[in-house]
Amino acid sequence: MSSRYTNLFRFFFVCVDLVALCLVNIWLILNFRGIPLDNERPYGLLFLVGNMVWLISAYGVGLYVENSQPDVYRFIKKTIKAFIIFVTGILTFVFIYHYPYSRLFILINFTGFFLFLMITRITMIGVFYSMNKTNGSSRRIVVVGYNEVAKKFVERFSVTRKDFRVDGYFEDAGQISELSKLPIIGNINECIEYAISHNIHEIYSTISPEKNESIYEMARQAERSFIRFKFIPDFKLYVNRETYIEYQDNFPILSLRPEPLEEIGNSIKKRIFDIIFSLIVIIFLLSWLIPILAILIKLSSRGNVFFKQVRSGKNNVQFTCYKLRTLARNNEAHTKQVTFNDSRITPLGRFFRKTNLDELPQFVNVLLGNMSIIGPRPHMLVHTNMYSKALGEYMIRHFLKPGITGWAQVNGHRGEIKDEDQLRNRIEHDIWYMENWSIWLDMKIVWLTIYNTLKGDKNAY
């Protein structure tokens, strides 16, 4: 499904779900007899909070954020997760607001909204099943070229597109014996004749026209016979990994990965999010909490309140990273990472590191622009030099601003790096974040960071 129709899919369900939630609330407010006629304002507030909580819940689990063709069953699972978070959020609001809402009103509200969600999702399953039954099962393709590219394509195709059937290959001069269980139907000159006589819908060619000029004529004949003809380019001579194609005007550009933050609009969104979030934290939290923590640090051990260290930033540009001091004075602070039961950690510092309080001054770094709320964690210069030699992919993470927290951290990859596998896992998560960034993903990571802090992280030491 193209991004245009995927976006339409998202927008449709955002509107449908919100309209359903509003209709259920409005009908109950107008018709439920348990609401005092002279005191409908608290129920109106519950109505507004419900809409906001649902959007936060839905986007928090990625219900409306789909980077590929929508998966119906995954969509339903995410709907149920979002509804559970929604119920928890509303009940939390009711408890904090401390107004005697009618329990029956809330129960009917939850039940009505949940039933509507399930009806729309079940209907969607029926529509998808019906479309696949009438159209999908009859869609057939053939592959021109009997080579490694064809093999990999068919293997991937059979996993991701179960509604299609691959008949087999049309061989070329570069054939490989025992390539696949699928049959060799014939040579490439017989492809069009076979496609017409066997109701083939699409032909995929792994042979470029530069290698065989007859492919041009084959493509023209296919389209005249209402058969779609598509090319599978082979880039293995240039890059030995998956590639990403984007367009500048009408020119296809091959890159190694998608980078949403390369778009100026997305980078502006992220920067606005960073500024607003960091200002809120600095004004409403750090303004009174930092003085208290500073006094505790001074009373517990000798040394400065703040710990300043030069670290690697975006494009490997160095910057000064601020933290609350958690270690006693030592000569290895800028060269040796903190380990489990490290004797350099002060008793108060151990608590700070467990609760992430030592990272709070980095919101100033965010406001200054050399860090982001979400991004790869910045490392000491000596570690950047060491890790870049250990793994070639390491420096890719420096395309982004470093973050106070990140996708690797909320997935358990934080703290001491003991071996190459731990480093590789962290890098893979950082690169995945770079390739899949969205503002909702940032919000999700913020929420997961808070959750993990409250729950406790065994790697936080």
C-alpha cells in the first residue's frame, strides 16, 4: 500500500474512533438520568478528558502509526492495548478529580466505546477477507531471471504477500542450479506468451534492460496485454544490504536508509518538541528541585555539584554534557565507564543513577541545542574512538543529536557495555530510531522512560 493510502487509512480511523467516543459521551450526557441537571459541567470535563486520553493512548501504542502496509490483526491488538490504557487513564482522572461520577455512567461509556471499536475492527477483517477471497487468491506473478536476486525476492515475497501466488521463473543465461523449489517455466522469450495464456497479473524482471535489450520489448508487450511489468534492481555490486529509494523531482535517489529527520518539517517539529518539553521541566521542576539536590550533594560528599564532561554529539561535534555529580573525586572519570558496584559511586549518587536524577541538568543541553530529549545516548570521547574501531556502523548514530533517553535505553540497552554484542544491540536500536522517527515515537519513549524509572531498571547503576 502506498504512503498516500496508508495515511488515509490512519486518518480514517482517527476520525471514526473520535466520532464514536464523542457520540457515546454526548448520548449519555443527554439521556442518562443519573446526572444532576444542575451539575453537568464535571461530565463535560470528563468528555474532553476522554478524547485527549484516547488520543494519547492510541498514539502511545502506535495504533495510528503504521510504517508499512496495515496489518489487520496487529491493528486489533493495538486497539485493545490502547483501550486498556484509556480505561486506566480515565479511572486515574476520576480518582484525582475526586468528583462522585456515576459508576453506571462510566461503565456504559466504556462498554459502548469498546463495542464500537470491536465492531469497526471486525468489519475491517470481513472486508479484507472478502477482498482477498474475490481478488487476492487469483493474483499470479512470474519472475524473469533465474538468479540470486530472484531467489531472495521470491523468499521475501512469499512471506510478506501471502495473497499472491508465484508461478515460477523464466531462466536466463546466468541460472543457478537448485535455486528454488519453484519450477523453471521456460526461457525469457516465452514469458509473455505464458503470462497471457495463464492469466498472469504481474511480471517481475531481475534482468536489467542494459543486460538484455529484449526486456524493453517484453515490457511493452506486457502492458499492451494488461499485464503489469516491474523491475527489481540489483544493487549488490554497490551495497550489500537493503536500500531505500526516494525521489528528488523525477530523479530516483538510492540511499542506505530512510531518515525522516532529514526533512526540514520533521526537524522543526522535533526541535519545537524539545524546546517546549525542556522549558516545562526547567521551569516547573528543576527550578526548585536542583537547589535541593545540590544541598544534598554538598552534604553527602566533597566536590562540585555538577559534573561536566566533553562528549560526542551530532556529526561527532564535541559538546559539554552536564550531569549531577554521582562519583567521588577520581582520576578516571573521563576515561572509565561506571561498572556494577563501582566503588567510585557515592551513596547518594547510587540513588541518583537508579532514578535518573543525575541526568536532569541535560535539559539545559537540550535548550542550548546540542542535545535532544530523545536520541542516542552520548558517549565519552575515548569510548567513541574505541567503539568506532570495534564496529563500523557505530558512527551512523551520530547523524542524530544525542538524547537524554532513547529507544535503546527503554528497550533495556543502557549502562555498562561489556562486549561487542551489547554494543551492536545498542547501535541497532539507535539506527532503527533514526530510520523510524516520528513525534509519536518520541512521546512513547518519554512515557516508557518514566515507566521504567518507576519500575526500576537492573542496568541503572
